[in-house]
Amino acid sequence: MIDVHSHIIPGIDDGARTMEMALDMARQTVDSGVTHLVCTPHMHWGTFDNTKAIIREGYAALLESINAAGIPLTLSWAGEIRINEMVPVWFKDDKLPFLGQINNQQVLLLEMPHSNMPAGLDQLFRWFRNAGVQPLIPHPERNRDIWKQPEKIQWLRNQGCMLQVTAGAFTGRFGDHVQKIAEEMLIKNQIDVVASDTHDTLRRPNEMGAAFERVSVLHSAQRAKQLFVQTPAEIVAANSVAT
């Protein structure tokens, strides 16, 4: 499996705190059946002020440690970009790290707040699409506006967004309500990618293997392969920073 969303680079956001913890996360990731992991630290203005240079430096240290430990996991890096008024400026200044490409568009992991869907999203999505950027929205199933109005999931798709559901949503880690939304999204073919969004080995572990099995039962093994392997692999294949 290819996991396109993780917080494993130590010490730069709310994910791994130490290199030892990051290595434990890498081992757990391999045990869950993942062969390639994309490191996507938060780029959240005013909270986690990461830059491409900071992420690249942390990634290089992580890669060296994983290779030294003999962990059979390939890596690449990007970022999880929190929507804010600076994002278009960052794009124009070449400050946004992309996951890769799909359909000749650069794929950007573009995070909404958990509490709401901000005003003006349609304009932002249209602007990005016109600029050759494919927004990939992580964990819409955990957004409180969507809890109140699940029809907004289809609205996001109608705006041209791809959607990434968290593996833990299928295992029940975020509660019955989130699990129900994820399962309904699966039935309605509203999911493009499933990823772990792992932050640690206990509270937010990598549950890709268990989620793959759950999706196979709920839908089909073919659909699970598309969400966990084929589409992520297509995106990552074009990631110029893969190592």
C-alpha cells in the first residue's frame, strides 16, 4: 500500500516528537502493509510555520535514520496545507510542497479546519484548478460542518476536489458517527484515496491494513486496491522529491 498522509518527521508538528518515536511509527507502518509513506507535516500559518526547507531537512534526517535501522520503507515528502489567506501567495512564491501529480495537475493536500468549512472555498478551489493544481481534501468525514450537512461532501466533489478519508475512520477510531460517514462515502463512491494520517503509534496509529480489510468487506477488494494502492501510487510516481 501507498500511504500519502503522515506526521512522522519528528519535532516539527503535532506528530512524532522524537526520532525514536518516528522509527517506531515507521515499523508500525511497515507492519500495516505500507511500502511507501509520504511525510506530510502541517503547514499551518501561526501554529506550525513549516517551510519546504524545514520539511526537507527533517525528512533527510528521518530517511537517514530509517535506512540505518534497516526498516524496509520508502519515503517522499510534501505537506498538509491548512487553508488560509496566504495559501495563494505561497503558491505564487513556490512555497507549497506537492504530493505529486494526477491527470497532469499537481496534487496539493489542502486541509480545511475541523470545525467548519470556511467561506469562499469555491473561489479558492476554482483558482487552484485554473492554476493546474488538484486539491486533495483530507479527512472530510471529521469536519463538523459535514457532520451537520453530509451533502457538503458531494459539494466538495462538485468543486473538483479529490477526497482522502482517514484509515482510522473505517476502524471506528473516531467514533460511530465518523465511521458511518466514511462508510456512506464508500458506498456512494465519494472517496479517492485512503491514508493513515498517523501521528503516533498509540493514539493515532497507522491502521492501513485493518482499513483495507474493512473496505474490502464493505465494497470489494478491487475498490480497496484502487483507494489504497493504485490512485496513491499514481500520485506519488510523479513526486519529484521521492527518494
